[in-house]
Amino acid sequence: MALLWRSYQRLMALHPWKVQILTAGSLVGIGDVISQQLVERRGLRGHSSRRTLKMMAIGFCFVGPVVGGWYQLLDRLVPGNTRVVAVKKMALDQAAFAPCFLGCFLAIAGVLNGLPAEENWAKIRRVSPQFLCPGVFAQFLRLLPQAPGAQHLAPPSG
């Protein structure tokens, strides 16, 4: 397993965009297979290969390039690798990137599934209070100062 991981890291260093895109497409496809088989319990005969291919296309053409580009930008905006930097990156990711990304992801999935524009927009608006608004993230920030040992992660006051 360690050899496989080192090989992956070497490839990632040599061809970051290609590996990022291939990884994202593969993971999104695997996620759809898991969803169909373990969550929806469709069985092999009920499995929609067409749906898995659509999801993989979203992974290859949207998720991989967009997330890869975002993480590169995030590394430039918030340099470093301390715990505080990690929390800052997570905060920026959840507050700024996640709502936009999820909205675009839902729109693309709707188009690929043949939803008319009005129905697609209605679905996004219906889902948005739960997923597109960073409410969970806001709750996390509210509770963060109360977590044991997390006081040093809060920004200095004054």
C-alpha cells in the first residue's frame, strides 16, 4: 500500500493537473457506484451505468479542474501549514468556495439529467438553505472557542 501511495504522490508531483482530474473523476464515479449499490440498494441489474458515467464526466470536467484550481489559489492566499493556517483555509473554503461550488455542481447535474431550466433553478433554491448557506460552518465557528484546547485558533481580539 505504501508503494502505491508513493507512486501516486510521484505522479501528482509530475503531472498535478492530470492526476487531480483523473482522481476527481474516478472518486466521483466510485461514489456514485457506492450510492447506487449500498445506499439505494439497486443491485447489479438495477445499476445505472449511464448515471455513473455522467457523474464521472462531472468529476473529470468540473470537480477536478475547479477544486484543483481552488486549492492552488487557497495555498497562495493563505500560505503555511500550521493548525491556524489549516483552520483559516477551512473557513475560507466553507464560507466562500463551498456555496458557489455546490450551486454550480447542482446546476450541472440538473442539466446533464435533462431538467428544464426552471425546474433546475427551483431545485437549487429548494436545496440552498440546507447546503449552499454556510449555516453548519457558522455553527462550527460559534462553538470553536468553547472546544478544549482551541482557544489559540481564534483570531486575536482588539
